[in-house]
Amino acid sequence: MAGSTFGERLKVTTFGESHGEAVGAIVEGVTPGVELDEAYIQVQMDRRRPGQSSVTTPRKEYDKIRILSGLFEGRTTGTPLCIMLDNTDMRPSAYDDIKSMYRPGHADFTYEKKYGVRDYRGSGRASGRETAARVAAGAVARKLLEHRNVKVLAYTTEIGGIRCGTFDPEVIESNVVRACDPAAAERMVKRIKELAAKGDSCGGIVECRISGVPAGLGEPVFDKLDAELAKAMLSIGAVKGIEFGAGFQAAAMLGSEHNDQMDASGFQTNHAGGVIGGS
């Protein structure tokens, strides 16, 4: 099965199934000599950990990581980092009643058609459980970016048609949906619970702000920065669309409205989302 590796200079491979023994990531290309420990990565794993609230999956996984290689005396060695997360809440029997059915929105049908076999236990590799390995690898990337003064901030802006009306970065970690508007967050939680009571669910929008990125980071034509980011994000199972800057709204704008003008202090607007010509 191809397709489990992303990146070139920093290469991430995830492995494991939803209800198998473990999931994890192998990260290659890590700069040697960088201070890193399991506690730093664990902070991000704890943020993702399932079962934290009534609006997330009830699965209980503590996601305690183990770094098996690539680290010596608190510093990276430059060799591949292997990060393992044992699955502790494995309940494959919970899928016995539906193991012969194709679930809407899941990869059951396509996996069986492509490979002739599929893991019905929570969709195996196609499960959202795979993202735990991405978070672990992402924490390593965050540490490397910190050394280059690049900061990443992500938060929820919309759930179930309820959109944030304000932006306050201080409240993001204080609500279970990690919204940037506390009042909207309360309505979002209520909406999720209402739908859950009816046996339904809803989608949402996450916004990400990255600061400190040097100009010219992307490569022209096929390896543009926004193209690489789009590939990474769209490979997440639930993501069906991505936009940069004005995004899809640009289709309704005039060129004179969308173009980001410059003055002596820099760009006056950011309709392009910080990426021009792919860099």
C-alpha cells in the first residue's frame, strides 16, 4: 500500500490501524542536535486525545507516546525518529454488526474495490485514528520551526453553520471546540449535542495563521507552497476543501479588489493569503 509518506526534506511516514496494536510515525530529515523530549510532543497529543468532552469520540485513548529512535540525551541525532502510540481501547467486536456493510462517508467501499480486502475495524488505515501519528510528527515539525521563528496558530471558525464573530487567540484553548469566539463556541457545542441526539453530525471550518515564514519558500511550478499545504491538508480524511486568503470568495471579486497592493511598509491587504506565485 503506497501513499503513507509525505514530504521530501522532512519526510513523514505514518503506520498502524485503528484497532491494531499501535499507530505511529517515522520522521526522517530531522535536524541533529535539536533539544526534544517526549513531554514536548505529549503536550500536543494531550490536546488531540479522544474522550476529553461530550462532543468528541467516546473512545478512550491516552496516547502516551514512546520515542524508539533518533533521540539521545535529550537531543535529536539526525537519524529517523520513530514515535509509537499503543492502542489501549481496541474494541474490534464493536464493528461485528456492520462488518459486511459499507458505511457512508468512509473508505470501506473504495478500499475493498482497490485491494480486494479491507479492515472493517474502524476502517483500519482510513480511520481518524491515523491522525494521532500526524500530530506526533507535527509536534516534531513545530519544534524545528520554532528554531526558525515560525509560529503556527490554528482554531475553529465555524461548526454546523455557526460562525465566530470575533477573534481572540486567548480563548482558543479554553473551550472544547477550540473556537476563537467564546460566545460562538457555546452555540457550537449546543448544536453538536442537538444533532448527536438525533443520530446526526455536522461539519466545520478550521483557520490557520502561520507567521514568520520567509519569502520565496515554495518552489515553482508543481511544488508551490500553497500546493504542498493543500496536499497535506486534503489528505486528512474529513477535509473536503481548502482556501488561502480570500479563497473561494475571490471568484466574486474584481481583479482590482483582489490584488494585494504594496507601499513602503509592505502589503496593504492579504487576499492572496501570504502566497504569491506559489512562494
